[in-house]
Amino acid sequence: GLMPIDARLDLHGKRAEEARDALERFLGEKRARGERCVLVVHGKGEHSPGRKGVLRGEIAAWLSQGSASVHVEAFSTAQPEDGGEGAAYVLLVR
């Protein structure tokens, strides 16, 4: 939360495969533009069946391994004003 957010991606309402593809495209595009810090909003799962956040459980894996991870230097849970546990700051590789 100390760096300015260059771009935001909201994944609410997307299925896991759709969200993963959107995340990979978004990170690649923003990195290619030279942006450094982005916010990825995945939700907390409060409106999901069983109140279990599907994307919330997957986001760390996508950011730390697989094709999206090549764009990621670091990531962390967002501050409450940016979505808290329902969002993540992502620092992109230069």
C-alpha cells in the first residue's frame, strides 16, 4: 500500500479459468507498458455458494507459479481501503 497503484483488475463474477486468463493478459499488458504496481480484486467469496471464495483460494498460486508468475516480482494482501483480504497488490517485474 506504499506505492501508487498504476492499474486495477476486478475479477468478481468470473469463473476460475476465465479469471486466470484475464489475470495473465492484464499482468503482461501492464508490465509491457512499464507499469510497476497493480491491484487485483478477487473478492472474499461472500457472495459465492457456501461463502467460499474460489478465486481467493487460487490467486496466490497463480501469482507465484505458472504463466502469470513470470510478470510478478512480489505480491501481498491489500490494505483495507483497497479491498483487504479480497484484493492483492502485485509488484511487476521491470
